[in-house]
Amino acid sequence: MSEAAPGALDRLVRMSPTQVGNFILSADVVRTAVANAGEVLILLPERGAMPIFWAADGYADEEHTMAGNGIIQLPIGSYDFEGPDHDIKKGTLRNQHKHAIVARHSTTLKEADRLLIIDEVQKGGTITELVDIVERHRGDEQKTRLYVVAAQDSRQGVSSQDKKPEYKILASGERKGAIATVVPMPLVGTDREDLLNRLWYSGNTRVPTENDPEIVIRPNYEAELIFRLLGMAVRNREALEDTSLLDDSVFSLPLGEKSSVRIEEWRHALIARLKTKVT
């Protein structure tokens, strides 16, 4: 076992293998929704969209990626910054900051024939806010077709929460100019630092002082590898029957003591769950 610090795999192993498996299987439904939209430019708001995208997009060495016209990662989620005592704190962006970050891509948004937003949903306020912002910056004529894939949290205690009225309009197909697909799935990555990219702001305030702040994306390569390989495995029975690729690349990643004890049982249960819907 590696002496490196436990990370993404350790976090997943502490969750239900059925829930993690259901997330991966649902991400395959997201992949189908993206394929049905045609050649699209995919917009991915950090940080919640990334585990969904990684699992849906899969592993490039084994299959075609789904972003035919590319992706734009939008650093508009909560960010880290260094506090006055050199401790790491969390900061948030205001609406005008998010507008400024999306506006950097205005020309690309206007030139694309089709745009597609993937984002997680709990109550729906964040995803509809992003749709509003993107619609503003793709131009008044709105000739570009806008698709939305809403990964709606199906975890107990979250799925029963009432959704925002504006999200209900979007999800029901009643919002003009946006074509929405709702995919229920347990959002295992929500607020899990070990499963997400990090955003870093070089300032030292909880809200940026600049109108257009520079927010740097710090990739989480371990989490990305895990989600991509598991997503690929759902579409590749050989990878689930002969698990050598997963064993060498996913299940050999660093674990803490408690996770090390249960990894074999957890691994077996996860693979069994993924096998249930392999095409």
C-alpha cells in the first residue's frame, strides 16, 4: 500500500458502494443526454459538475470522449484563500463576479451552435442562476441552442426538499430557450473536498474585491482518474470481468486504516452494482 496520504478513494470507500455505484450508473445516463443533444460545447461550473462530467466522459484511452466541441470549466464555485493567520478559509463569489467570469467566453458562446450546461441540483437555485448568466452572454438573439442536464440529488433527505420555482419551470420544459433533461442521482461529490477540484483566490477576502477576480482551478487528478475509469467500466464489460485495469489504477490508491480493512468487500459490492446495467 502506498505511503501517500489517503485521498479520493478513501473518501469513496467510506460511502455506501451502492450509492457510489448508482452515481456512476446515473452518470452514464448523463452521457446519453449529452449525446442526444448533438455536437455541443459543454459548460462545467466548478466544482460540483466535475465528478459528474468525469464519470460521464469516461477514460480516453478506452473510449471516445463526449465533448465534441470542447468544454469550458467555469471557476464559479466556492474558493479557498489564505486568511490573515495563514489558515485556509472559504470564500464565495457574488453574482457580478460570476457574470464577469462567464463574460470572458462571450465570443465563444455566441459562435457555438449548441451549448450544454451540466450541473448538480439540490434546490435548483444555482443551476438556474447559471442559465440566466449564460443566456445573457450568448447574445440577445439567442440563436444558439441551449441544453441543460440537471443532475438532481436523489439522496434521502435531499430529494424531498422543495425546489426553487424557477428551477421547476426549467425542469418541466416550460422555460423558453432552454431544453432541460433531469437525471436523478446521488450526488456523492457534493461538498467532498477529496472528490473535487479546488478553486484558489490569491486575495485574502471572503468576497473578492475585484470585479473580475482571477480564480485558479487546482485539479484533483486522483478523483478525476477514479471517476473516469469507473464511468468507462460501466460501458465496458471486459473491464468489469477482468478488473486488472481498475485494480492497478483505482483500487491501489492510498487508503486510511479503516478503509483498508473494508476495501475488498466494498470493491466487490461496487463492481457487482456496476455490472447490473452494463450494456
